[in-house]
Amino acid sequence: MTGRARAALPVIPPLSFAVRYDVATAGLPRRATLRRWVCAAQERELAVTLRFVGGREARRLNARYRGRDYATNVLTFVYDDVVPLSGDIVLCVPVLVREASSQRKTLRAHCAHLVIHGMLHLQGYDHERRTDATRMEGREIALLRALRYPDPYLIPLD
């Protein structure tokens, strides 16, 4: 060994990753892109499935598990808090498309944001209290910036 110190390589936690498209895939990110976004937000060993669903399924899940009778953009289900942490992130495509359009964002950028958002929820982040929301949003913004996406909380003005 030489006299130079070796830089430690970052430790990458193991990841089990799956994607389910329960809707038409036209315009949706490919598996490799989704995996890149998931890995960017991964902080611990995980087994995660991303599911893309239609409005009816998103509404059913939101009503059943959150008591809210409407389709929402993203739902995160954590199945256990052991190693590896496992869960599903469910993204409602019609809501994503509508929100991206109304916020004048690309569908790709909006999907990246909500995958990151779901990944952070999966790993224990929350936004119920203002301090927690500030922490979570800051992390989302930093991760998206590293992936070359704009701040998702800045909505263009007319």
C-alpha cells in the first residue's frame, strides 16, 4: 500500500425492486429510469414495488386504507419495519397526468418527484408537522436537483 489514503467507496444498501404497470405504459418512465430514481432516494435496505394504476384502483385503495373517497396521486404502503424494509408505492396515472398539466410540468418530472416522495414516506419521512414537511421537502428538492429536475414546489406563474 502506498502512503496515500484511499477514499472509501459509498456503501449501497441492497435493493429488491419491481415495477407493475396496471395501465397503458405510453408516456410512462421505463423501469431503468424508475430504478435510478428509487436508488437516488434509497437510504436503507429495501424491497419496493412501484405500481402504476388507474383512477378506479387508486380511489379504491385511498378509500380503503385512508378513508378518503377519491383517487390521489401517490400512496405508500409500508409492510414491515425490519430489514429489509418492504412496501409498495402506488402511483395513479390519470391524476399524475392531470397534475403535471395543470402545474405546467412534464409528466417525467412529476413522476420523478412522486417516486422520490413515496420513497421518503416508505423510509419514515412525513409531512404532518411543519418541521417534518420542511425536512422532507428539502430532501425531495435536493434529490431532484441531483437528478437534474427542477424544484417541484415552484409552480410557474402566468
